[in-house]
Amino acid sequence: MLRQGNHTPLHWANKTMSVLRANQLEACEKDLACLPCHSLFDADCTDVDAESLFEMSYYAAEDRGQKRKPGKAALHTIESLRVRVLSTFAAEAALLSMDEHDLMVRLVLFGGQVPLFDWETYPTARSLVRRLWCRVDRSPEGRLTLVMPRQLCSTMLLLLAGDQHKKVRDLVEQVHDSIDNTLYLMGMMQISAPENHLKKLLEGTHADNHPELIRRFLMAGYDYAEGPCGRLYLIHPGLAEPERMLPLMSHPDAEHAGFLSMNERELTGAADSVSDLENPMYERMLFLLMDCVRPEIAPEDAVEDLIILAKQGVPPKDMEEVLASMLICMPTAEMLNTLRDLSERTPRWIDLSSHRVQ
């Protein structure tokens, strides 16, 4: 999901990963309410709905990005959009983001309807709608339900049972794990690195030669930000100020640093080493915060927020203020000492350095 807005002027208590995520989910809820009430494959969908469906879809941005000039071309029709969707349906199904694929499987298993009770599903649902596969129904009470046409559910069920689909999903999961590890280690990466990696892995499969679907997979599955000249960067969901890291990532050597320069085993090993370092600090802080955080905050989320702030080099004084904002009491001396230790020992993003030599 595109990260929008300048968060720099805000206090760090308003730039934790939990707050950033909540803001994005709220924006997604508003977007869902504004989406067309028709699905491309609904029987009552007509050419009158075609332009609105096209404009909110991935196709509109992709066509503009490829500098396709409409000129005097005819307006879109429902039939032409259906043909366009179905022509790449098998490849696109195999290249769904991890969350999209999970939600799509639920849709198929439940006959094409899934209630959206959890805010966490909103970005995923919105992306499936932008693929022109689904629509979102809203009840008079405001409850949202994601609806997938029966004909697409039937086709998807056949695809899920096929070996080709499973083969590509294994490759997608491999790249996803590498991206997750890289973002946790570095905080940010150029989108071209995983794009090129996945493109190479897909050679010879039924999802080969679909760069636009690879880009959709990345834009639907990860937070991203725009840099100079429109270049895109995948960012960790807790990275509050990506613009501060862009100069480092804009260096030519940064395109493959931390991703293609290390194989999956090396990336996993590096991530495991960082986890081994951070886990004792996490457990210690979690023990201290149990029953002390505000009711709306989970202790686990509070500790994770603090660790992600430390990775961004947030000054200790600001870290103490963030901690205080999470609590129903004054921070104890032991909490502050543990926070100081967490701040000093947590590896920083990009160069993986920390204030204290390990």
C-alpha cells in the first residue's frame, strides 16, 4: 500500500508502527465505502459502469504508467474488461500477495462471500476489488462483505487444484520470505530487486512474462513509497520517515544490497541472528509492561513498536516519552533501564549497526 503524507513533524508517539497501521486501515475503510457497488461479472453490470470500474482498477494506473494514450479510442466496455481480466486470470491468481491468496481461498471455500469483520482484511479486500474480481457489499448496519462472482470462484477452485498454480506459489513464498527478511534487516529496499528476482524464477512457468502482475503482487503485499524520478521502494510497515533513508537507497549499489547479494539461506541466517539478539530484550520488556499498558494497547504491540523505533535511531529521550504514552502509570526505573538497553543494543536499519558493540 502506498505510504502517503509527511509524518516528520509528528511526535514519535504518533509515528509508531501501530499508529501508522491504524491510519492506513482507516483510510482503507473510507476507500472501500467509495468503491463501485457493481462487480465486473455481475449480471446487472452494464457499459455505463465500465469507466468507473476501469478508473479504480489497477489497469488505469498501469496504462498511464506505460504511456498508453487514449486519444480517440472508444470508451471501455464491460465485455472488453472481462476479456482483459480473464486473459491473465490464471497467472494473476498465482501471483496474488500472501494475504490476497489467503482471503481468496476463504472466498472460494465459503461460496464467494466473506464478512470483513477485521480491519486487517480491508487493504486485502480493496486490492481484490481493484483487480476487478470482487465487490464489497455494505449492510444497512454498516457491515462489509466481500463478494466474488460464482463463475470466478469455480475457475479459481480448478486453478487451486493444479500443479502449475502450486509451483508458482512456492516461488512466490520464497520471494516473500526474502523480502520480509530484507525489510526487517534494512527497513527499505528498491522494488526492482525482488521484481527482477521473481521475474527470473518465473521463467518457463505459466506466469512468465507478466511484469505488471509482479508489480501488483509487490504493491498489494507491502508498504511502498515513491522516491526521486518516481522510483518505488518497499518499506517496512514501521518505517515512519522513509524520505530520510532515500539518499542511502538511491546509490546504484543499493539496488541489490541485502537481497540479491545474499541467497535465501544467508538472509534467513542474518534475520535469525538479529532475532536471537532481540528476543531476550523483547521478553524482558514484555514482562515489565504486562498489566501496565493502556487498555487499547496490546503489550506485545507496545514492545514491537519500541523495537521498531530503536531500529530507526529514535533518541532515547523520545523513546521514553513514547513509552510513557503507552502506560497507565509512570515508567519504573527498571522499565527505563530496559528501554535504554533495548535502544542501545537493537541493530539499526540499513547498516545494521547499534550504539553498543555486540
